Amino acid sequence: MTPADLSRCLVSAVRRAVEDGELGGVVPARVVVERTRPGGVGEYATPVAFQIAKGAGRRPAEVAEVLARRLGGVAGIERVEVTGAGFLNFSLSSVSAAQLVRDARRAVAIEVPDVRPSREPRERLVRAAVARIEAAQEVGPGPEFVVAPVARRDGDVLARYGADAVAWAVLTTPARETPEFSDALLVQGEGNELFRVRYAHARAHALVRNAEQLGFRPEPGDVDAPRLLRALADHPLVLEAAAHHRAPERLARHLVELADALLDFQYRVLPQGDEKPSAAHRARLALAEAAGTVLAGGLALLGIDAPTRL
């Protein structure tokens, strides 16, 4: 079971509990599942019991216990625990690297919805990114939200830093906060997060090109790369949370995490010295290619270009 599957499983469990009369209220269309915070229990957690407790006329802890009983025997869920006032915590069975790669390779073209006109470029950028993320998650527009204006004159900022760097600075800042612009946005090096994300994407393409010259292509298989695999597994959850909270900065932060994991992994992909390409190299290449695909898709949702060469 993948984390995204867990979210769908929770919706199904709530629906069955309501149909059986064990719970009342409205069944949510989606349930947000996120990584457990440091010091927490299990791998993933959700506050869904708080979301439906009022309509069910029950305490969140009681709702959580009902759902925990229903989910305890589901294949792929190793453990369910209720903590605090009603948080559900999960440990999942491991998903194969090959399956994560196959899932990540499925790129979906997103039609950009119309966005409410605005004279403020920052508001346009944020609302367009939110609309794309919501469309990718197949959810309708959420409630209105406030976007703080840019403190400096927009023309000056765009002229100095360029459209993509400005978009990154804007979209990595929560909507109610004011973004900061500095010359770090112009640095083509490790200190620039946007550069690292785009460079990691370009490196994924370079690895595939280099492998073709060596006579092999990517093929999903088992790979020992826990950091990169975890980042890939979390991507669907990050998109759901970004859509639910209308927070493109969550996606941007995740792209940095994924890029850093890929940049660390890249040195293990191609054969070294007289080493011949093997099934392990093909599997590593498939993982790197999938990570590059996810990076490109994430940047596209933010409205930022993803060059294949840097």
C-alpha cells in the first residue's frame, strides 16, 4: 500500500462506518495524510477524526477508535494506533522500488484553469499555482484566501531576478507572509534551492543520455536508496496536502528534498571504470529518471521552467 492508497482507504472506511450506522455525519471527499512529525508514532498520521467528529456527535478519540478497528486488518497496513485526542497513526508495509518508479513515471498533463484576474503579480502567481495543484488533484477551488503583496516594485524585482526566480521566491513563502528577494536567487550553485531542483532534473536527463551511450536503458527494479524512495513515496501526499491547505510552498519544499536526495544518489547510477551495465544499473537509472519526471511535474505545477540541460 502506498501513502496515497492510505488516503483513499480512510475515505472508504469512513463511508462504510456511516453506511453501517456506526458513525454519523458527512463523508469527506478526501482525507489528508502526512508524514508523522519527529517524535510521533508510526510513519503517517491524519487528524480526520477531528474533521468528522462534530457531524458524528462523538468525541474525536471515539471516531478514531472506530476507524482504527476497521483499518486494522486492511492489507498493507501493518499497524494502526490512536494517539492524543484522536489522531490516527499508521505504519505501512513497504512498497517495492519498482512500483514507486512505475507510479512516478505516469506523468499527467494538467489543463491550467482560469484564474481570477489580479493587478498584483504575486497574487497571480500564487493563485495560478494553487489552481494547477487543485486540478492535478481533481478537486474544485477551495475557499478564498489572502495573499500578501510584494513589498518592492514588481517591475524592479522581475527585471533583476527574472520570472522563474521571482516565482520561486514567491511560491516558497506562505501566502500571508511577504517574500524576500536577494542575490542568492541569482547564484548558480548549491546555495540556491531553485538551481538545485532544476539541476537535479537536468542531471536525471543527463544520466539517461549517458546510459544510452553505454548501451542500456532504465528498467524498474529493486534499489537500495531509502532517502530517494521515501521522497518519491511522499510526493502524492505532498500534492494532496498542498491542494487541501492551498499551500504551494509545501510542494516547493518537497521538490528541494527530492532534488537533494537525487543529487546524492546520482553517483551510484552509472557503471564505474570497467564495470559492465547490470540489472542493478538499469533499476537505479529508472529510479533517477522517475525522480526527474516528478521534479519536472512539480516545477510545471508551480509555473516554473524545467530545462533538461544546465
